[in-house]
Amino acid sequence: MSSLVFLLARSVKNSFLELLRKPAKLILWIFVIAMLGGVLILSMFTRQSADSTLDIIWLKGIFFLFTLLFVAIAIQKGLSNGDVIFDMNDVNFLFVSPVSPRLILMYGIIRMAKMAFGAGFFILFQSNSLGTSFGIGFDAVLLLLLGFILAVCLLQILSLLIYSLTNGNPSRKLMVKVISVLVFLPLIVYAGVQFFKTGNPLLALENTLRSPFIAWAPVAGWASEGVISLISGDVGNGLLFFGLILLSAALLILYIALSNPDYYEDVLVATETAFEKKRVISQGNMNTEAASTKKVKVSRTGIGGLGASALFYKHLRESFRANRLGLWGLSSVITVLGAALFSLLLKDGGGGIITLLQVLMWMQIFLIGTGRGLKELYVHYIYLIPESSFRKIVWSNVEIAFKVLVEAIFIFFTAGLITGASVLLIVAAIAVYVLFSFLLLGINYLSLRWTGADISAGLLMVIYTIAVLVIMLPGLIAAIVIGSMFGDIGVLLGCGILALWELFAAFGCFAFSKGVLHRSDMPVMRTGKQ
Amino acid sequence: MIDVLGMTKKYGRFKANDNITLSVGSGELAVLLGPNGAGKSTLIKSVCGLLRFDGSVTIGGYENHTTEAKRLLGYVPEFPVLYPMLTVAEHLEFIAKAYRLSTWEENAEKLLQRFELDDKKMKLGKELSKGMQQKVSVCCALLPQPKAIILDEPLIGLDPHGIRELKAVISELRESGCALLVSTHMIESMEENWDVTYIMVKGRIERVCRRADLDANQSLEDVYFAITEGNSQEGKS
């Protein structure tokens, strides 16, 4: 036992000492804590404006759906590789040591709780919007976080148990799938009955959320009922459902520990898979397909182009092999459908297409890195091809440019049709979105060029995000100020100004990042623990 | 062919390579030896133009970032990184197209046969074992028939056949006038063919050793341990 306590305590101590040795990391943590403090203070003020708030039952619905997503992931993981509760170093050192497997399992579960806290940390940042929407305070947000952590911990243990029971046994896997559907069947049936009874989807949903069917739905229902009861002051009910989660977790741990002390094999596959993913990324293979076990059929082969253009044709071959829609995979379909749905909600609110544009631009800041061009920078080939840096950069990004342009046309024409926007406004939105993506590529290269890629991936991401905000600011101010002076055509004019600024700034970024391929180190994804 | 002059590579205040000077002539096999963390891979990556550095690196008289230098250079990295969605054959085709090679098919076929990859041509990069990936990586580096080749731990992960073939390829390349810079921990693997050895310790070249400098009863391994672990073993058989 003392060795495990030593491991936990020393890990915490060393993490803290590492923070002191790495000022950039320390600043980042101070920044996050300061933001949390700011959110806490803000939430104290927003609590006063409780008049225009939504019914807390809708918060229960959101929390239920959110937790349900983790239930689905846990079951899926349990049926494939099991969940990752250990690191490879635990496998190499602890599993072969003369420490009781049951104690090691406890150690894994404590570490898992830490990971669950990390996963739910972002909930704390929602306290302001939750306060405004539902009139709840920071204490309620902490309860939401607690409910989430409890649920995730239980789900990780459940995932381990499912793997342990079904590993290599298709009939048991089928049984788990059937049970997973059956336990939610009463809820689905009740919701259906309510819909046919009332004929009103919103009312049916509200009735379902108030029913015991949702409260007793495993894990997601228990957690949402427990949290909302405690927030509403029904302490008894809240403790009952939180207690149910804790009791289930304790029983599952007891079952695993007593029935299967030799659980090492059950956690090994998941641990090795996670380790392999990290290793592949740290060695430069940023393509998600590298770690995928999906069987790929090779039919058409060959690569076109000559010189730097071979990069583009290689990207085409890779994309069309990875999925049938080529450059436009499932994510593109989801984005177009999501944008259409969002447009339906915005239809009556006014300014629909511009709000959609804002949301998509925010998302694009983080999605631009999914293009194959930026991933090429992590592998040596692009540096060694005997062509000019400029040509290589251009050809390696043609794929993402083409993808974004076609996506933008589909998204904004669909949204324009739904919201009734003019063709000119649709074209302006497409221009702003496509040129923003072009600018983001430029900022990515500029960040690499400026830092020499000699920093951690996390810090590079922070620098990139700050650079996006700073570079966009003059264009946004000019667009808003000038646009607001011209009445009806102001929005169109504002979009035009913003698009021009994006084009100008993008050219500037590309010019300043000239020679990025030989003026910065080949970036390495530092994944930390391996 | 490969000339490094006063090359220094820093990470913050830490000097991974400190004022390195080395040269590898045509038809010469230079071996880079050193304990873990000596800075061998950093030096190799800098020579290949993957890292920034202070000093000068030229390949065939051209600064290493120029297209002329890149045309002369082949590189086998320490960890083979293949494109997961390209087949083995497509990796070679990509290199051929990117390097604008006109007649490459026959050479590619020979390389694949030599490394027993001819029956794996339609396999995807992600479906290959690490050893197979290393073989493809070697084939990609050799396809453009470079005049200077840099290999970073090339034998790691290869099966006995792969090791034998790669050693034979290295020997043939040397005979044909190619300049080779090889970093390895497997000293005995280069014992037959080496011309010059650079022994690195803590980012610096501690000793340059030419084959002619050794006594008849002295091996490369003796020299290495003499430098890295003191003089006690120098001179032993």
C-alpha cells in the first residue's frame, strides 16, 4: 500500500515542481485559475437577475443528454477495448510488482477520478451562462461537476466490467447491447406516449423530464436527478440518487476485485492501444487514420502530380481512401446538417446567417488544423522534397482550401434558403468564411515561424489563438463601425470590409512566415506521458 | 559531399550540439557513435534541414536548405513514419513524383524485391509492422538515387534478412561513390565498412577516428569505450 501512496503523492509533488520549472505552464495555470475566479465573481452578480430564467427542468434535460453521451461511449469502449484506467508505466512497473492487484485497482480508480475531474473541468466555465439561463449560482455549478465526476467514475468501472465479461464472447456482447437498449426502453416508450398524447414535442419532453422514468434511467438519469434535486433543495432525493451511483460503483468494484483478481489482461489492451496512439502521434504521425483499426479496401491506386503538386494528389488519394466522400467526410455532412438545423432555430430571430457565420468562424479556429497540409509539417517528407518552400506550402493546402470552399457554398446557400437571406449576403458570408480559413492557415504558419516550433503543442495553441484574436480585431472593429453607419446595406458592407481585411492579413501572415519550412524546427507533438 | 562547419543547436540554454564540425566525402562511410542523449539525432536532423541551427551545413557544396542540396540527399529517420492511407507502392510513387524522377519503376521494383516487400505492395502504411515500415522508409530514401545518404539508427527493428540487405546496400552505395553518414549503437554492424567515426559525448565531437589511425589489434568498439568510459579499456583486443 505504501508504494501506491508514494506513487500518488510523488506524482502530485513532481507535477507541482515541474510547474515551477516551466514558467510558461505556470502562467497558463495562473491564467486558467484567474479565469475561474472571474467566472465565480461574474456568477455572483448574474445570480441577481433570476427573473428571466428558464425552468431548471431544461437544465436536467441538458445534463441528462450530456451524461447519456458518456454512457454510450462507456458501453462502446467496454465492447471494444475497455477503458483506460492505467498508463503503460503502471503496466510495466506495478503489474509485475508484488503489490496486491486489488490495491492496484483502487489506485487506478483514484487516478481515474482525477481524469474525470479534468474532463468535467469545463463545466465550471459555464457558470456565468448557466446563471443567466437558469438562475443558478456557483454552488449549483459545483454540484453539476460533482454529479458529472461521480457518473464518469461509475461509467469507467462499468466499461471495465463490460470488457471483462464480454471479451472474445460475441453472444455476451450482443446481450450487453440488448440490455443497454432495454434499460432505456421504458423512458423511450414513455416519451413516445407523451408525444402522441399531447401532440406537442416540447410539452412531451417536459413531461418526460418530470417523470420517474428519466430519474431511474441508469447513470445518466441518476446523476441528473441527483444534481437537480440537490440544486432545488430536495436534499433527501438528491442524496438518494448520488448514493445509488456510489453504491453501484462500490458493488461493481467489489465484484471485479472478488471475482476477477487477474484483471490485468482486461485492462492491458486498452492501455496498450492508448499508449500506441500517443507513440504514433509523438513520432509525427498526426493522421487519425494511423491509429484506426478500421479495415480499408484498396481499389483504385496511384498518385498524380509532379514536384510539389504531388502533395495535393497524395492528399486526394488519402482522403478518398479514408472515406467515400473524399475531402468531404462525415464531419462535413454533420456541419451542413447542423448549420441547417441552427438556421431553422434562428429563422425568426433576425440576423440568422451572420450568427451562423460567427459560430462557424469560432469552430473553424480549431478545425483548420484537421487539414492534411498542416499535418505534413510533423513528418520529414515535405522538408526534403527538392522544391521551393512556397510551392510546397501552397500545394499542401489546396486540399483544405477546396474542402472549405465547397463546404461554405453548401452551408451558406442552405442557411440562406432557410433564413431567406439575399444572394449577396450569402456570397458575402461565403467570402468571409473562406478568407477567414485562409487567414487561419497563415496564422498557423506565422505562429510556427515566430516560435520556431520550439515550444510545447499546448503553448503553441495558446499563442495561435491569441494571434487570431489580435489579428482579427482591427478588421472586426472597422467592419462594425463602418457597417453600422450605413443602415440596411451596413451588414453587407461590414462583411465586405471584413473579407478584405482577412485577405490582406492572410497575405501579411504568409509573407511574414516566408521560409517557415527551414526557419523553424520540425514540430513535435509532445504528448507527455508515453 | 556532406560538410558541417561550426554547427551549434540550442534548445533554450541547453546546447544539444556544440560547435560541431565534420565532413563526409564521396565514397566514404562516416559513423556517428555516442551514448544516449549525446546529440546524434539532433545533428542528423539539423544536417537534413529539419531543425534550425547556427553554423553551416552544405551538401555537395550547396547550403542544406536549397533544392539542389535536397536533390542530392536521402534520409532514413530513426522512427519510420509512413502515410497510413498510402500503399507501399504509392509511397514510392509519391517520392518519384515529388522528386520528378523520370524512370523509377524498375529501380523501385528492385528495391522492393531486395527488402522482401514485393508481395506487400498493396498493403497500407498503417498495416505494416515497425520493421516493414523501416524497410519502406529505406526504399523511399534510396529511390531518388541520392549522392549523400543519412541514416539514423537504420538497423533497429529490421529482421535478420533486412539487416543483411541493408548492410550490403550500404556497402554497395559506398563503393559507388555515395557519401554515407550513419548513426548507430550497433558498433559491430559497421565494423567492416567504416572509414571515419565521430564519437559524440554531451553534444560535442570528442574524437574523430579514421580507420588508418587504429592499431591492428584495436577495434572500433575499443575506441568507443575508451572515449565514453575513460581510458582503461583502450588498447585491449
